Amino acid sequence: MYRSDLNINTDREGSERKLLTSIYYLLTDDRPVDHFHKNKSDVIHYFHGGSPVSYLVLELNGKLSKFKLGFDVTKGHVPQLLVPKDCWKAAILEEGEFGLLEEAVSPGFEYQDMEIATPDYFKANFPDLWDELSPYVKQ
């Protein structure tokens, strides 16, 4: 949806990145899971509408945090969520027809800066969490 006209130098492959990028994405009842992946940039997730979306955020040290993006703060929802760079994340639409979200990424998103989790990696590095997390790791 948006790619900044400004660039920033990074220590990454290709080094130069857009200062900021932003996208919308939709989880639906027929595609309810955004499987575990991580980015080399900080990502802020914004809830826009539909049903709340659960997020699992896994730090490299194995600390697992759970959040629900939505507007009903009386139920513990958060309307936005920062996922720091290098943290694994998964998003799950647990009920309802859809959840509309937005991500702002800085430095800007590039596919080469994203890593998709593999079962072998998660089993080896997070064995105590494998049973809980395996439904959200792309098989």
C-alpha cells in the first residue's frame, strides 16, 4: 500500500531499504493462519476491523507472549502491537469471517529480510513449545 520515497542504509544484503513500508492484509475463515515467520525490521500491527486476531510472539530465547488485536480493550484486546525485529510471530483468526490488519515496517519490508519458520528449526530450538506451536508452523 505504501513505500516511502526515502531510503536508509542498513547492514543487510542490498543494504539500502525504504524508510517505511505499509500493507493491509486479511485473515479469513478459509485462510485463518499467518504462519510463524520473522522479519529483520520492527513491525507494528494495526487492527482495522472484523473479528479480533490472536498473535503469538516468540523471542529467540523461547519466551512466548500472546496478544489479541481488536478494539475491545475491556476484553484485553490491543488495537496495535509492536513485534520487534528477529521475533517469530504468527497470527490466528480464531472465530468470525475475517480480520483486517495493517503492518508498518521500518526499515521497509523486503522479502529477503523475512524468514519462514520450519518444523525442524522449531523442534530443535523450542522443543518444550513444539506441541503448542506446531499448528502455526508451515508444514
